Amino acid sequence: MTRALRFCLTFLLGRVSKRLKIGAVTLAPSTVSAKSSGLTFHYPPYAVGPYAEGGYVAFVPWETLKPYLAPEGDKIFGGARPKSDEDGQQ
């Protein structure tokens, strides 16, 4: 993925998360170089549950997003989520 494309996608994801009033939305790492395995949604405390539970993280694999992707978006995603990225997720 080119640097400019990654910047544009990060910018758009930031705007989406502000509009939906949720936490950050990030590209998840992938086992395929220069691709993303999906989107990771980060919810702050109080957004989903009590503060004592802390923040929540929700991962959406690219296969779930595929029916909604334009051909350009299809170039961004691929591969699987690395096992190291799954550790410690709720």
C-alpha cells in the first residue's frame, strides 16, 4: 500500500470514528506485506461498559468488509490477522 493511500485511509477512518462518536478505527496488521487484515475499533471506557472494565477492542476481518469494498478498497486488504495481534484483545 502506498504511503499516500495509507494516509488518505487513515484520515477517512478518523472522520468516520468522529461522526459515529466512537473511539479510534485503525487498520489491523496482516500476514501479507503492505495489506491490512481488517479494521480494529477501539472503544474508550464508558462507551460500551463501565469504566472499571476499561476500553474495548473489536476486530472486523476484511472478509466481512469485502462485499462493501470498491475495487480500490479491495487492494488494501488481504491476508490474516497475525496471532501476535490477537493476544490481549477482549
